[in-house]
Amino acid sequence: MTTAKCRTTETPSRIYRSAVCTLHFALCILFALHVMADEPKTSRVVIGVHGGIGVEREQMTPELAAKLRAALEESLRAGRAALEREGATGLDGVEAAIRVLEDSPLFNAGKGAVFTHEGRNELDASIMEGKTLRAGAIASVTIIKNPITAARAVMEKSKHVLLVGRGAEVFATRAGLEIVDPSYFWTEPRWRDIQKRWEQEAAGKAGEGARYVNPLLPKSAFGTVGAVALDRDGNVAAGTSTGGMTNKAFGRVGDSPIIGAGTYADNAGAAVSCTGHGEFFIRWSVAHEVNALIKHAGMKLEDAAHDVIQRQLKPAGGEGGLIALDRHGRFTAEFNTSGMYRGSITDDGVVRVALYDD
């Protein structure tokens, strides 16, 4: 919008022209305000979470669905509360939201982690912020109560990005993080699941153990939790935490602790957290690919997520999904499975939670 350059003098003609310019300027302002008033008011999403791709719709019970929805909402509200504290960053929101999911036995992360082929619970996590691209991650740990907190500690209290196994556990202990006995992560449903897989392998029905998928819970083998956040300063952050793949082979690490595969955050693109068959997400660098399509190809958030999950990953056989959030508060969830547990909360506190394509 431009205005004519006017100068008033004592001559009537100039006074008239000045009045016309002033009136024109006022009308332009009124028109702009009218257009803005007609535009729909939308609130920014400040926290988005996912709880993995879960079980098939036909196997979902009303009781389990209610518990999952309640846990996702609790996670969202915890993340938003963390963001509202003085001086909070997106990292605070991400960590708070994921800790709630790690503490729940309903999800394949922390307390609800699946068992490896050796009968252990091995945990992975990563976190990243979009302003300076700082990141931290841990993998194959067995005694850290909240892996996402350990990942953040690696980012903030070490000169490294990724620590694994015993080294990560020693680091977390020295950093004063909460350490638990490995039995803390034992849950009866996960234990029954791994025993069933062992029995089928012994009977020669499973083939390679790490590739076997329980027909009763076909997608649960690839579960993960994650969060994306936007803080008051317009900085985004992302985090992901998992117990890995059910019955995974000794030493296997998936995409969740790999920056660029399972987690990525960049203010110039988006914050992304993934869930699914990790080997594919690593090979396709899924989280970074979504960010790159936004940042370098100029794609919209929803289009970039759709392109990677549906056009690139699905034809190759990669099952899974992701959540993404940009610095304008635009949020999307994309998946090529029957469902993905996910939710979001806006800056005015509106919560949306879904389990399937609903």
C-alpha cells in the first residue's frame, strides 16, 4: 500500500489536495482492517506429540483408546505448561511432553519399552533445537529413567551429539540424572509378546527374529514417541524417544537417536519427529528430507510431509509417519499406516487428539 507525497501550504488548492491524500490514506487503512477482520482467526500450535503407529483399528478397545487419548492430552498439557514458564524454550516443551509418554507403560518408550531378542529393554532418544541446530542423543541404554532428558544433557553438558551404551549411562549418572534398575522397564504385556516370538522362532515359524512381526500387534514392533514445540521467540524444537524394534537383534539401533533420520529441527524449515520402521527412515533421512523440501524447495509443510511419507517411503516398503511444526505454528501429521497416535495443543489451550485417520 502506497500513499501520495503531499505538502500543505496556505493556498486552497494545496489544502484540498492534502485533505484528499489524508482521506485516501485513511480509506486504505480501513480497507486493510476490513480484510483482516474477514480472515479466519487461527491459533498457533505450540506443542505436537505422537505416540507411535500402535495397533490396528480393529484391535483397538474402547478402554485402551480412552487411556491413550488421556495420556496424549496429559503430555500436551505438560509440554504447554513448560513453555509458559519464564524464559522457557522449545526444548523445555519437548522434554516435558516426552517425559510424560516415557513414564507411561502404554507407549514403546521408557517404562513401556519393548524387549530385544536377548530379553532386554534398550532405549534410544534424541533432541534438537532449530535456532542453532544444536542436538543431543543417546542409544542402547538400560538404566536411564527418562532417555529424552539424557539426550538433552548430552547436547547441553558435553561436546558430543551421540553417546551410546555404557558410556551414555556413565555420563547420565555423572550428570545427576535419575537412574533405575533395568527391571523398572519390565511390563507384563511386552514380556508376553517377546515370549510368544521366542516360542514361534523355536518352532521355526518366524525366520529371522529381528524381522518377525507379531500378527496380533503388527505395527507395535515399530512404536516410538515424539514431540515438536514452538516457543515464544519463534524457535522450534523436536525430540524422539523409543524402546526400539520388538525382538531387535543385539546391537541394533534405529532412527530415533539419529539426527536427520528420526529427529530434526530447523527454524528455516520445521521441527520433525518420526515413528516407524527405522531402517527405512535412516536410509531416506526422513526428518531432514522434510525440512529440506520446505527450506530449499519452498514446499508447504503439509506437502513436504506427504511427499516423503507417501511418495518416497511407502513405495519402498517403509511404514510409519511423522509430526512436523514450523515457526508459524503450522502443524501436520502424516502416516502411511492405518493409524498413528498423535495430538496438538494451541497457544490458547485447544487440544486435538486422534488415533487413526479420524
